[in-house]
Amino acid sequence: MTKTNQPSRYGRQEIFYGIGTEGQEKIRKSRVAIVEMSAIGTAVANNLARAGVGFIRLIDGDYVDISELQRQSLFTEEDAREERVKAVALKKYLQKVNSEVEIEERITALDGSNADSLFEDVDVVIDATDSFETRMLINEACHALKKPWIYGGALAASGMVKAFIPGENEPCFRCFIGDEEYVPGETPTCATEGVLCSTTSMIASLQCAEALKILTGSKSIRKDLISFDLWDNSFDSFVIDKDPDCPVCRGEYSYYGKAAGAHTVSMCGKDSMQIIPKTEGEVDFERYAKILEHQGKVKYTQYTLDFDDGDVQIKLFKTGRAIIKHVTDEKRARAVYAEYIGL
């Protein structure tokens, strides 16, 4: 019997003039980190896994919520009902998509103390966060580690994408935003303005194209920033100049490498607050469940412990990080954490 020739899994990608078989081999050996499994992050992870990127690190400390299914692809209603950890649920899906790719879940929030361990062994970092401070941290960490990263921001029907490449004469994200600061309650967010699934999909597609260019050593990496509005039918690009007075470009960092105490982070799209302890530990869920079971309902998996006393709802992670549900006031969130977990 004659053996039928099996088509190459990446055949259509390999015959593309910008990649070829050599480029595909570079993609296979490459390593990517994606910060947050958001609408953008899930689409990026899906595209890069299907493209054959050898190693993908999924960085996220959140769980799946029903309100996110409108835009966060790859998650299901069952994931939302079970409040599954995003990085774990996405890893399970992607392993079925492409078993050749190594998928690593990191159930954590990116901060100044763990950026090195999350970024230093990858070739490119993809920004899929909706947090201004996290994005500033990505910029500083990648500048310090000399790693390329790809910015992607979405709001309503508009979005922006820019690849930031390390280099003495290259601008960074801080060069772009200048001295602009995030002001809570004054800056529009997806929770206040909404966001279209098509917006985040467009951003992810543009980011993935730039990522493949970087990973294959292409000379076609886009230098300018892409800005678009899908509802108003506009698509523009802007050149970002290097700021000679940029503190980040001088190696002065406000977020990277900074040890912070316990801090509170609001969660875009959820009426919840996240508490990140000063020192992460290893919570013994079995022991802790016995302590809390007399105060309310407790259930736990290997990843999270849920507590509900009818008034307070907490999702606790193994490291001591917790999400206080249905609380938008920072003081109230910290008080709940202190009472039930201890600051």
C-alpha cells in the first residue's frame, strides 16, 4: 500500500512569503508571555497557539465571569458557572487546539516583584491588560530586560496597537503617554464605556501579526502606532518620537522592581476588588476551610477557595491573593480581607 502524504499542519503559513519553513522553525522555538486572559489575551493566545509558537505563558489571577463571555473567546458558560481560573481553563482548551505547544499557566497578578521571573525567559511580551499601572510596569520591565512587547488598548469601538522594540533610539510607552496619569473615576474604562468583541479581536489580530514578525526576525515590524474606530470607520497611524526627557528611557523606574505592601486593585467589568498581600504564601485550603465553615459556606478546589456568609463573598487563591466580590470601596475590601484572612 502506498502511504498517503499528510499535509503539513502549518503548510498555509509556511508558503506565506513572510514566514516560510525557516520562519516556522523560528516560531516553533519561540517563547511568548501574555499578560491577562482578557478579551484581547484569549484571542492572542488562540492565534499564537494555532500558529505553532513553541511556548506560551498565560499570566492571569482572575476567574471566568458570565459578563465576560460576550468578548472573551474560548471560555464557556460552564467555565463561568464554575468560576474557573482563567489561566487554567484556557490552558486546557489550548492543549486540545495544539498539543505541540507548551502552555504554562501562571495564576498570579503581575507586579514589580515577579516581572523578572515572568518575562526574562521569553522572546516577546503581549499586553492584554486593562490596567494603566500594569501596562506601565510591563513597559519598565521590558525596557530593563531588553524585551520587545506589544501594546494593545481597547475602549468601545476604538483601539490602539504598537510594538515597542528595545533599542537606544527607540521610544517606549512612557514616551508616548508623557506625564499622563490614571485618575480613578475620571478615566473612561470598558466598564463605563463598553467594548465590542470585534474591537478586541482586531487588536489581537494586529498584535499577533507583529509578534510573528518579531519572532521570525522580519524587517517589516511596524514602527508607528495604529489607531482605529470600527464604528466611525476610521483607521490611522501615528509616529511616536523618543522623548529625550523620558525617565524610563534613562532607567528610572516607578513600578519595576519596587516592593509594595499589601495593595488593592479594582477589577474592570466586575463590581469587585482584588487584595494582593505584601508577602505571598501557600494557603492550606483544607485547614482554612475548617476555620471558616462555622461562619458561612465554604468550597474549594486545588486553585481557589470560595467563602460566602450571605453578606461577604471571597474568592481566595493559594498565594493569599483574594477577590472580594460585590465591593467597590477600597476600605471596605481591605476591612473584609483583614477580618477573614488577615492583613
